[in-house]
Amino acid sequence: MNYLAHLHLGGQRPEQLLGSLYGDFVKGALAGRFAPETEASIRLHRRIDAFTDRHPVVIAARERFPGARRRMAGILLDLFFDHCLARDWARYAEEPLPAFTARVYRALDAADGLPGRLALIAPRMAAQDWLGSYREFDSVELALEGMRRRLSRPELLNGAWEELARLYEPLGEDFRRFYPELQRFAWEELARR
């Protein structure tokens, strides 16, 4: 899952929101690097990723892509599933998406010492409302262009947006089948804390 889904699933308190994002920017052992609640959210982020990668619906969704594209299928699904979540936000959350994203951006702004690349992108993320912009499918194309600039082999994403457009309906159905199960998993994990 990508940023929006992790934020939605990882808990609502500021430390949880931060940890939900940090999971993409912090690698290795934690052991006191961050506040306990933030570290717990980083660990939850990692469990969500593992649950997602092993889920039969996600495995089948990756198989929808042609063989040459499968190497990048996980990344493409992450972005596309964030689009589906933002597009259908009211189906999965009570708080309106603009209110939720504003809370996330406030938490990022108030945080001291954001890790690594997150410190560089957080101001742009808020200023350009990356999270809310996922409602529009065209934003997925913009996100892919940003990824292309960071890849050592950007050609791996050639035609990716067009591929997602072609698979829009079946992948959207995959998301509708998968996300409620992922929500239940995350809620159970949060309840164990």
C-alpha cells in the first residue's frame, strides 16, 4: 500500500500518523530511534506491507500485468490502490478526506527531525496536497513521473499509466475486494497494542 492507505490504517494520533509514513523511509532495526508509539506504527506499516504482498487478491492483481511489467506491478498497485481509496474515501472512512489530509499535514509540520527523504518531500506533499490529489486518476500519472526521475532504470515505467488505465476496472474491483480485509487486519493489529 502507498502513503494514503498506510496513513488511513495506522492509527489516528499524530505519532501514529508519523509512524505510518516513516515506514517507507526508515529501514532496519528501530530499538529506541523514535517514540514508542511511532515505532509501533512503523512495525504495523511493515506488517501491513507483508499482509498485502501475500494476499491472494493482490497476487492475482499483479498477475493482470503483462510479464514485462510484473517487476513494477507492486509499485503500480500501491499507487492505483491509493487512487481507489481516495476516490471512494467515504466508503472506508467517516472523516472527510480533506479534513484527514489536513491533519496529516499538520502532524508532519509539527514533527521534529523527519527521517531522510521524508524531510525533503513533506513540505511539497502538503503544499501540493499529494494525498488528496489521488482522487483524480491523472495524479497517478504525475506520481509515476516523479518515480521515473528517481529510478536508475526509468524505462521500466514506460507505458505504466496507460497499462493502469487499461486495467482500471478489474484492478478497481480487486481493490474493493481486498481493502476491507486489510482494514480488518489493521484494526486487529491496532487492538493488540
